Amino acid sequence: MSSLITDLLHQAGGTAVIDGGLATELERHGADLNDPLWSAKCLFSSPHLIRQVHLDYLENGADIIITASYQATIQGFKTKGFSEEECEALLRKSVEIACEARDVYYQRCAGCSSGEGVDGRILNHRRILVAASVGSYGAYLADGSEYSGNYGNAITVETLKDFHRRRVQTLADSGADLLAFETVPNKIEAQAYAQLLEEEDIKIPAWFSFNSKDGINVVSGDSVLECGSIAESCNKVVAVGINCTPPRFIHDLIVLLKKVTTKPIVIYPNSGETYDADRKEWVQNTGVTDEDYVSYVNKWCELGASLVGGCCRTTPATIKGIYRTLSTSQSSRRPMSKAI
């Protein structure tokens, strides 16, 4: 199972690049995401915009693109009037769109001999993976609880397994290369995911990425060490890390994770900006610049990160900065043969 990531890292020169923020890029392209489904709304309202954002990230150096399924759930789609079959089709569509973007990218690479387009686009034919995003139960609630991890006493491991089961099965059978369990806010959901992967004998590998607001614990207050240990103990999990967390906390979190896992460390923080949940908007000028963000990358990699990208409010420019930084520090980053 782990050979997928191992092979990618080898071919990428030791560190692979993940894409950046999806929702904010969709909004920049004109999407209206003021909806409980958030970016998943575009799966039926404007799939062409999702495809374009995936392509933008590929042309700025991403080796892994994450599907628009973070907030896509069967339960959420049903509230919009979709049938069970239509809900599952929309989940599969999130992967199909990403695969289409990869195909278009490869076509553009085939027409470029230099590895770079005239406008600075990165067009080198390399291994690209599609990661099917699985957002937390809190993301489905659309009330910000994925940033508190407080689900209440009524929610158990069994409740969460039942909630996620069909969605995980569908995404695992959709043609994605791996599953990305993102913004995992508490220990109980990590336990549910790990058990579900084993019980359902999911055939594609997965990563778990947690979020933190203090650099010590996940957002619920559960220990990062405990959460990392759950991921480490699951054979289906091939990478463990942190996403949607301010960059300033990443150093300490990598150090902690390295104490409990031997698996590759995946890191894709947000821009460090503050989100106003009442006004449902980002507070201006509260994050770091792309230059500052990218300046962290080499240190994260020295500490042990091997998959690096961005989350909320990062852009294709951020990802290009990461790609350029890694290309400079890793002379072995090279395009793949056209035979792939």
C-alpha cells in the first residue's frame, strides 16, 4: 500500500507538492459558495470551475490534487433533493473531474518540449496523484465544529462510522489514487476512520491530516501524539500530518508527529488568516505572505515533512513558490518519461 507514496516521493526527488486552497480559488473564478455544501456545491452547479482550479494547481507544480469532496456527503446532498444514486454519482464526479484535469494537463505537457510554458506554467510530465477528500463530520454540519472537534456525547465511534461508511466506499471505488481524510479534529473521528478502513478492507491507501490551533493538540484538545498513534497503527494509512493550521504551529507539530509515526509526514497549512464565523468571511491582513509561507518549507522538510502544500487561502502562486523552493533544494526533481 505504501509504495504509492514511496514511488511518488522517489520520482519527485524526495518531497512531493500538494495543491492549495480550493474554495477560495473557486470564489476567485466566480463561484458562489454561500451554501452548507461549500465547494461541493460546484459539483452540480459549475464543475468546469473545479476542473480549472485543479488545472491551475497542476500548472503551478502540484504533484497531488485533492478532489472537491471535502464537504460532499450523501447526507448533505440529500438535503438538496438528490436521490441516493445521484449522491453517489456526485461523489464519483469529484474524482472524475480531477482525473479529467490531469488528462488535460498531460496533453498540454505533450505539446511542450521545454517543461515550461511561455507564461511560466510548469509543463513537465510527472507522476500526478488524485486524492479523494473526506471531510469530517463537523464539516458536514457546516457550523464550524470541524474547528472545535466538539461533537457532543451523543456522537460515538459507531455513529461516525455509519455516517462515513458509504461515502468512503464510494470514493474508494471511484478511480482515485488515495483517500485524504482532512482536517480531522478529534481522536474519536480518527478512530472511526481507522476502523472503517480495516472493516471495509478499503483497497486504496489513505492519509490522515489533523488540525491544531496551539501547536500541541488537535483542535478538540486531544493530544496530537495520541491522534498520530492511531494513524500509525492503521496499515491502510500511508501518511500522517497536519492541514488547515497556521504555519507558525507546524514546526512543533512535525516534531511531535515524528515521535509516534514512521510514515511520511504530510503538511498543508492554511495561510494563517483568521476566519470570522459570524460574518462568514476571512479577516483581511491576518495571514502571512506567500514569501513568508514558502520560507518555512525547507525547514519543515528538514524536520521530516515529505508532502507539502497549502490549505485555505493559499493559491496557485503559493504552490508555485513551494515547487520552486523544492526544485532548488532538490536537484533530483525531474520530469517523468512520456511513457507514463
